[in-house]
Amino acid sequence: MVGALEDQVLTAPGMRVFNPALKPRSGSSLVTHFLQRYPRTLPARWLVLRLSDAASELVVSCHDVVQIRKTRAGLAAHTHVKGDRDQAYATALSRFANYIADHSRDGPRLRVARPLVQQAEAPGRWLVRIGLIGMESAEMAAAPRTGKVRISLLQAETLAVLGVRGRPTDLAVAQADVAILDAIAGTKWTASGEPMTRLHAPPSILPFAGCFEVALPVTNP
């Protein structure tokens, strides 16, 4: 299980990193209620992350400030978005907020679980997803009227995770990717995929505030 947030020293030039373990916060029932009442407002999009539950992850090992974690299999809402990184994040979060509101009016109440995961599929194209709690099958989550949000079953995976201070820019993600590879070099872990960003809270407007995670899929041959 993840634990309390603790600051760590700088380990890469131009990059501020921290222990990525974040204290879980509960409140998905409140966010669902808010989205039902105010499904198209900016605060509703903000609340999707701010008052979500934390996904359960097992910390397997630590290498400097990089944690090896195992995630659980489960359902997730995902959407494909075009634009730059910030535009894609905002568009996806708005779609998820609308989906949660629409589904919760017509069916069982949805609960969401952070982090929000964003991964590049091609230049200017992104896959964004967030976990869902309390659903037994994809059939329980009827496709939204817009058709832009889909439900998928995620398999458990092993990730090398690094927490970074600031905003998730392309440069910051690239630096974190290098830092992760350096940290696991010489260990039993090998990178097996492309880096992704993981958000537990909306990015700060200020470039030096806030935090996010960069995760790299890994295997143990």
C-alpha cells in the first residue's frame, strides 16, 4: 500500500523529485454527487481528481527514489485525445466528468480511482485513462452518448515510478524517463514500454508548484 508523502534530495540536474508514495484520500461518492448536480462545470472536472480514491498498489522494491510497484487488474475509463499535453489532459478530464455524471444518473453510481494516466500514442495524440471502482464487468458501464469514453479491463502491471515536482512538461517527462532508466540499470528490472505520466491532483498553474509521477513499465526476465 502507498504511504505518506516524503520529500527527497535532488538526484538529476534540473529535476526535483520526491518519494511518489501518496497518502490516499477518499471522496469519490462526493465527487459523483457533485458531477450529477453540476456535470458541465469547471469545478466538476477539477473534482474528478481532487476527490477521487487512490488505487491500491504494492511497492515491491525501491532503487534510490524510484519505486517498483505492482498495480491491480481492474476496469478503467479511457479516451483518445488530440492536441498538446495540457489540452489533452483538460479534454480527457472534461469527458470523464461528463461520463460519470451521465452514467450515475442512468445506472449504478460510479467511483473513480486516481491516478489519471496519460500516454503518448503518436505526436499530438494521447491515450488518457482513469480507474473505476465497484464495477463487476464492462457491461455495467454503458457507453456514453458521445462515444468518446470507453471502458476497458486493465491487466495488472509492474511499473518503475518516479515522483517529480512541477508540471508534467515534455522535457520533465523525458528527464524523468532517463532518471528511471539510470536507477534501474544493473538491477533485475528491465524497461518494457514507453513512459507515462500519472496525476493524483490537477497540475498547478505555477510551473514550480505541484507534482506528478512518471511511470515506466518494467519486467523481471
